[in-house]
Amino acid sequence: MGKADMPLYEHTFLARQDVTAQQVTGLMNTYKAVIEELGGKVTKTEYWGLKSTAYKIKKNRRAHYSFFNIDAPHAAVAEMERQMQISTDILRFLTVRVDELDEKPSIQMRKQDERGDRDGRPDRGDRGDRGDRGGRPPRRDRDDRGFGGGGFGGGFRDGEGGGARGARPPRTETAVAPAAAPAAGGEE
């Protein structure tokens, strides 16, 4: 296999939430250097920022997401992954072999660009004059609705709060005898 037909990879890794963005950039440079030392090249690097994860990963709810496009031999990618497994700052990583690398910004970067371009427009679009909302009955006072606003009888046991039923009498403790177990051995 010659240098011209080296495999292509997309690689994403998640760094702990308590490291800084500058430290994540340092990690990216470290792993990029590993690839380059072993005869490969990283054609694109992206820092996607600190994002929420779908579930806790090693007690972290958020992580710094980073992305690489890699043109390198498998040995270089394997060494980078080995070093990531050792690092305590890396929570997860995923490397996928692809047929061709996309040189355009990734979808994550395009989303950030769209979000960052809010200077020229309001946050949620122009809602205009909403005018008369029509057809709604007048709002009742909070005291009329009872505790919680639903009128379902919630509230406190000592009569404060309320609901439609009013105060509930205090609960009394009753002893319940356990049910007798059937005799074993078939005697009746």
C-alpha cells in the first residue's frame, strides 16, 4: 500500500468537562503530532465545544467534543487510540474509516455558525403584534384555584392549601395481621 492510497478516517473524541478549551486544543495538537510522526496527516481539525452528553460518562454530564479528518496508516491511528485509552482526560472516542473525506465544515460547525449569526435578527423570529388573543376566560386569582392551581385536593394535611375537599383527617395506624400460610405436607 503506497502513500497515495492510505486509508481515510473520521475521528471524534470527548474530553472531560472540567478541562479548559485551551487544554483540549493542546490534546488535539498532541494527537495530531502522533499521527504525523507515524507518517499520516490530519487534514481537518474542529473543536465543537462543551456539549451535553445523552447520559453520564464516567460521572460527566458534559464533554468537550473534537473532530479530526485523518489520512494515515492504520498503525498511526491505532497508536493515537492507544494513547487516548491511557489518558484520563479522554472520556470516549470513535474512529470510522470512510471512502472520502469531506473538506467542508461539519454539520456541528455549521450549526454553530448559524447560532452565532444572531446579530441581525431577533432571537425567536419576529412575532409581531399578537393583538387580542380572543376567546379566553378571565384568569382567576391564585387563591381561588387552591394549592397547585389544579383544584385536585392537593396541599398540606393540616388544612392549609386546600382544594375542593378541604382538610383531610389525620391518618390512623392499623395493625394488619399477616395471612396464615397453608400447611405443608398435604394435611387437612
